[in-house]
Amino acid sequence: MAAAQPPPMLIVSGAPATGKTTLGRRIAGDFALPFLSRDDIKESLYDTIGAGDRDWSRQLGIASIQLLFYVVERLLEAGHGLVVESNFYDRYDTPRFEAVLARYAARTVQVHCTAAAPVVVARYRERADTSERHPGHLGAAVLPELRAGLREATWGPLRLAVPCVTVDTTDFATLDYAGLCGAVRNALRAAE
């Protein structure tokens, strides 16, 4: 009997407002994998224990990333694949993923979302001005941090020893989604 393949883990990374959640959810559906998003966890925490100022939001961000990695490990431990999405920080999250991959076998591919900075800022502002975004995220008040992070390339790809598929989401109308899925499938096969 052939050994079972390790489960797939697709890491969707990139700056805020680069389309990570939109793409991550779609990829998860098409690959029949559970979708985990740090913002979904953070919003659940806001709804449960309340929203507050920027310092409070940062504390909930730390808690939500801890919970996200906890769930990632439990799924991999059970042999289940997943799609995990966040605006990961290389400095902190690369070592976390390396530790996960040292403990659990997973065919891992990173999908890194990018977009032109003016488009990212416009999307973020538009999202902040609607009810689409949870009020706990503090909306337009975070725009100066977003602009600084984009200038400093804060949300580059994680430096993991796994295949990385970069996708430019500046114009979703021209995005070759079928090509993206094909590249992810090829990268998963290469990771076997």
C-alpha cells in the first residue's frame, strides 16, 4: 500500500487590501480546503470581548495570530490540508511556519499577493468608508501605517523554503485565475 501524501497547506500572504481574502476563499473552495483567516479570528474576538483603540487592536492581532497558528497545527496534526491567509510579517511568521513545517508534513505553497501601492491605498480607503470592514479594524485611522508599510515593503513574501507563486492583483479583471490555480497545482506536485 502506498503511503498517503502529506496534506496541502497554501499560505496566502501580502499587504492589506491586496486581495488575499478574496483569492484565499476562492482557492480554498476550488481546492476543497478549509479557509483560515486571521481577520476572521480577530473579528470574532472583537465581537466577543469588544473593540477599542489602536493598542487594543494590536493586542487582539497578537492573540488572533496565536489562535490562527494553533488551528493550523491542529488541522495538520489530523492530516487535513488548509488555506491560511493573513498579512504575515516575515520577521515573526517565517519562524512560526518553519516550526510548523518541522513538526508536521505538509506540501506547502505560498501564494503572495501584490498590487500597485496607489491601488492598495484606494481599496483600503474604500473598504474603510463602507460597512464591509469590521469597525474594530479602525478604518481610515490606520491609513498612515498602511502607507508606511507599503513604502518599507513590510509585507513581502515569507522567506520559506517552499514554492512561492506571486500574483499581481492590481486589476482583478485581468487576473488569470485559471493560470494561478495551475501554477499552485504544479507547485504542490513539485512539493511532493
